[in-house]
Amino acid sequence: MGLTAGQLREDLDTLAGREPALARALERVGYPDARIREPGFATMLRTIIGQQVSVASAASVWNKLEAELGAGFTPDALLARDFDTLRACGLSRQKQGYARSLCELAHSGELDLARLPADDEEAIALLTRIKGIGRWSAEIYLLFAEGRPDIWPAGDLAVQEGVKRLLVLEERPGEKATRALAEPWSPQRGAMAIFTWHFYANPAL
């Protein structure tokens, strides 16, 4: 499970004690809502389905897959279907390749989403073995589904822009700079990431 609202508040209060810019920002926009997804196969497959399509389109594909494969379907159920069947559910050739990569890794036991390595970098390396899953997608899974407290998706443009606004920087920092700026926020960088999205999206600013 992801970081709860209580965990977010506790971690952000800890950070605010050593980061005055965050303390001021919390006074302006308040605490973010929790972002929690269920850990496991379904969430990772939904991540693949949702890439580069609208929320409505992704939901439509998922509903068709459930109608074809059954609610709570397994990796083996998807692997048993042919190209045309999955195409009719809305999965393009590329998305089928990604989905089958996930299912094959799960089926073989090489990837067990219930027992990912405790080390964040090792977990990211394992998740990125899935075709179509890059570092950002792996980090988002670990943050939202597993609630790992020190995940910092420095390549996320909204995180970068949030950091720029929070620290009142002249320019939006790139990934390397965003990662370096966040080093003092460890081991609560996950809460700070969620706050930067909240801060960036706040209409009052």
C-alpha cells in the first residue's frame, strides 16, 4: 500500500523542520491527499495499458479485458489468448508485447510483485526488465503501490517544476539537478515527491 495521509503528514512535518521553504509552502497549500494503489499484477498491467492514452481509453481497455478474461484474471489467462482476441480488447501490438513481457516474467517466477527486493534500486532494476516499463514507471509503482518512503522520481517534469517553484529557482532543474537537490530530504523523499505534485497543481499559486 502507498503512503497513507498520516504517514505523509508525519514525513512532511519532519522535512519542514529542516526545510523552511517546505514549511512556508505547507502553510499556503496544506497537505496533499494520499496516492495509493493496490500492489500487484493488476496495477502494473494497468500502468502499461495507461501509457500514452486517456484515462477513459485505458478504463475501456481494462473493462474489455476483464469481460474476456474474468475479474481478477491471472498472467496465465492473458498469455493463453491470441493476438486478435487481445486486439479486440484494445491492446495494440506494442502494448501486447509489453503486457506479455510482464505476464511471462510473472509466470516464470522471475518477477514476484509480492516479494520485490527491499533495496529500492534493485527493485527498480527488476521492474524495468518488463518491456515498456522505464525508471519513472517503476518509481511510481514503488511509491504508490508499495509506499516506499524514499522514492524520488526526479525525471518527472511536474516534480521538477514543483521543486523549481518550492525553492524559487530561476529555471526548472533537470533530472540530475533535481536528484541532487533532494539529497537533504532523504529518507522522506517519497512524501516530498507527492507534495511537489500537490504544490505544482495547486490553483491558488
